[in-house]
Amino acid sequence: MDRRLTNKLIVVIVIMTVFLIGQLVWLLTKDTLPTITNLTISQKQSKNIITGTKEEYDRVFDSAARFADTPIAKIGGGILPHHLLVKEQIASYLLGLADQKYDTVVIIGPNHQNIGHGDIIYSDANWQTPTGSMDVDLNSANLINSTAKLNNKIIQQESSITVLLPYIHYALPKVKILPLIIKESAKTDELAKIAQLLSQYCQEQKILVLASIDFSHYLPVDVADFHDQITANIIQTFDQERILQTEIDSPKSAYLLLEYLRLTQQQKSFLVRQTNSGRFLPQQSESTTSHQFYYFVNGEPQQEKYLALMFFGDLMLDRNVKKQYENKNLDVIFQGLSGQENRFWRGLDLTSANLEGAVLKNGEHWLPDNAYDFSFDLNDVGQLKKYNFNFFNLANNHLTDQGTLGVEQTRDNLKQLNLEFSGCADAQIGECSLNIINRRGYRLAMLGFSQVYQPLDLGKIQEMIKQVKDKSDVIIINIHWGNEYQHQKNTIQENIAHTLIDSGADLIIGHHPHVVQGKEKYRGKYIFYSLGNFVFDQYFSADTQEGLGLGLIMDPSATNKILDYYLFPLQSERSRVRLMSREKKQEFVEKFDKW
């Protein structure tokens, strides 16, 4: 074959291959992310092009117009997602702003790929979208250029920005734009400086600052709901320190928005709607994304701060459990529960378990030997901080397994690790029974008691509760009690629980039976009789390899302090813990309600 003809055929094949690959990419990204190209229009400025058709957006906005939001005041800021599963809700949210006059929209989003030089990146390019052209606000871009880094190419790759621009232009066709993306490594003083500059600029121009944020990621619906409930309160109370710990895809973007709104006194919030992909899709997935939409107007933030608390049952890091992760780390035990990026554990004010043994250097065992004798390596317990554990109940029948010196060293070692705790040895009541800890300005009286070998002196406990009432905002009791391997509470447990609540306790968390027992609501207060095993090595039955994580949303300033509770049934396989599947959880909860 003639060489020239061969070369021509090769060129044709290459062109066709490129075309087919392009078509495949288009099919895979259609209706999920816009396509971005970059066109240089001068030496000084470029234009980013988002491809697509206006007809696609016409259909979305026509549908969204049926339930468009209608704010009753001037909106200065907002939060909305960039997840196109909820594109009609995005359109509806922005249609609510259509009658408000803005000169500039500042849109802040995460730097998902964590790329580029600088923690805060902005673009000074104009945009061509399927819904029309958008000019960058060069004045605001120049204002922040001493703190943020210019990089048009990276901005044009960032979906948290490019997904929303056609929607913003459709609803607000005359506005200019300033896009910013934030790395999670950004320092809060840098974010505060940007917020200060924008607050000054808003005195000259009418600006709207939007944070493009998806909320909970990769978790089942119920866990996402738990996280989202506390995140909503953190946003509405403008708790900027706590926002950095929340389970959203860009805490630093939220921080910057809240700081700007604080400076401009636009702290009154309206949660317009909240959704979760698990409720949209016909087949519920165990991995979901949630969304919240907010408007912010002039006014004061919400005052009532809530707490998110998580409790687990018996935690043991010795014997066969130790063998599971020896020479590795505790990820072996917790990776099935933690989820991607350790997200299960984020955003909590208190994460607690019953620590069933002594905490000593190298997990030493001291004489005398006992049949059931537990000691945990100091370094292993320190690893629990990775999963945000910050409080332990010590009141149980294994605290004294390494003797009196072991008890003293356990307390010293937990203090060294900056882990809080309460509880004395079995049947003992004293100063070690109580620890008043602080969370979001509230005082939590954490009391721990154990009744395994000997009965407790209820009179002493009642007196302790009476004395601590005026020194605390909420009284929480951990108690080690009940019959082992029995799902039903006994009369002794019930009588003690009622007495403690009559005396002023707000919540009772039980453990020791090594299986889950039921709950009771008595005089408006909750009693969870046993959370069962959390991490243990009792592999001889199915029931001892099931446990319960308990999530609580609490308002310590209220009379009935528990606003909501969430049940997270746990399945353990050779001490490796994970959430039960949706089907198995349903079966478990049906049994739990009867116990």
C-alpha cells in the first residue's frame, strides 16, 4: 500500500478514535456536570466556556417555577448544593432571588481536587454559559488578589463553581461573578481577611455571597440525618469554631460565608429545604449525599445551641480483639464503621463508650491473674482519638483487673491522652463517680456507677445528683448493671432507673449484659438499658456480636433535653464493627422495640 495512503488512513483512524472517546465522555457526563473549555480572548483576560443547551435549563426552570421559593426579606447570603440530582431544587432556590437586585454574586466552593498554589484561589475570567455570558467583577477580584491566588484553569475544573454558574445566570442574568475555591488547609485568619474585604465591598456594591456546599457524604440516610441536624444548628447559631468539625464537603467555605455574614450583621437564617439522595433514588443506597438550602438576612442568629452525642456499649481492646489488629492499627476494627474519609465520626460534641478494663503502658497484666483479666495498651487507647472518642465510662467490674495501682495509672494515662472519664470501681461512689465537662458552653454532669457484684447505695447517688443540679445543665448517668446475655431488663434495673430520674437525672445509658436491651421513656426522660457489646471478642453467639450506637441531639437549656435520638444497630464479625444493612436494621429495631 502507498505510504501516503497509509498515513492518511492512520490520521483518519486517530480522528475517529478521538471523536468516539469524546462522545463517550459526553454520554457519561451528560446531565451530571457541564463541560468546560477555555478560550483566550486577550493577553490579559480569558473566557471560560460551559457547553450545553439553553433548552436543558429551560426545562429545569419551567419545572422549578411551580415551587419557587419567595423570600420575604433582602437576602445577603446563602448556601446551596452543587449536586445535580437536585437541579430543580437549585433552580427553585435561585428563582426566589430573581426579583432581588444584585450587582455581583460571589460564589465560594471547595477545591475538591486540592490542587493549585495557594489555599484560596479565584478567577478573573469571563464566562460563556448555555444560558448566556457572565462577566467577572474585576473590582472585587482586584480587591482580594493580595490574599487569594489567581488561577483560571483550576477554577474552570471545579464542579462546585461550574455546575452552578448557568443556573445563577438564568435566574440573575445581569449580575457579575466572582468565583472562589477553598482548600481545607486554608487558615481561618486568611478566610477572615477575605470576609473583611467583601464586607467592605458590599458597602459600595449590592453583592450576594453564596457557598456551594454539599452536606453529608457516603453515609446511610439515618447517619446523614443525624449529622445534618447538628450541622443545621451550628450554621443557624453561627458557631464558627464548630463549623470546622462538621461533616460537610467544605467546612472552610462555610466558615468564610458565616464570617462575612457576621461582619455584615446578616445572621438570621432560613433553612429553605433539606434533602438526601437516598430519598430521591428508587433504590436506596447505603451511600448518600445530603443537601441543605439556606437564605440569610439582616438579624441575629439563633441562640439555642444543640449538642450531638454518641454512645456505645462495652469496648475491650485485649485478648482476641488485640490479636485482630496487632502489628497494625485500630482501622482494622473500625474501618467498616468509619466510612470514607472517617466521616461517620465527624461533627460530634461527645463520643463515648464503656471502657471495659485498665489502661496501662504496653497493656501490662499484673498479679494476681484473673479468669477474665483485661488491660489495654496506652497507645491503642490513644488511637481511639482518631475516631473522635473523647469520653469514657470507667465504672464497671473490670476497672480493677490490674489492682488499685492499675486504677490510678488508668486515670493518669487517660489524662495524659486528654481523654475525659468518670466512674469508680464496682459499687463504689465518690468523687471519681462525677466529672463535669463542657461542651458548646454547656456543663454536662457525667456520672458513672457499677452494680455487678454488690448493690449500689442509691441514697448516696441521690444526694450526689442533688448536689450537682445547680452546677450543671444536664445530668447523664452511665451505669453497669443487669443480667448478662438477657435482652429483657430486670425489675432491679427498672427501679434504680426510675429512682435516678425522680432524683433529677436527664438520661441513663446502661451496659454490662453484653447484649442489647430495650429503652424506656419515663417522665419525659430516656433510659437505654443496655447498648450491648461495641468491640468485644464474644464470638460464641449472634446476639453478643450485635450492639447499638446511640446518637442524641440535645438541647441542655430545655426542660425535655433530648430533642431526637437515632439508633445505629451494629454488626460485629471477629470484633470488626460495621453498621447493619438497611434490611437487617429493620429486623433488629422491631425486636428492640419489644425488649
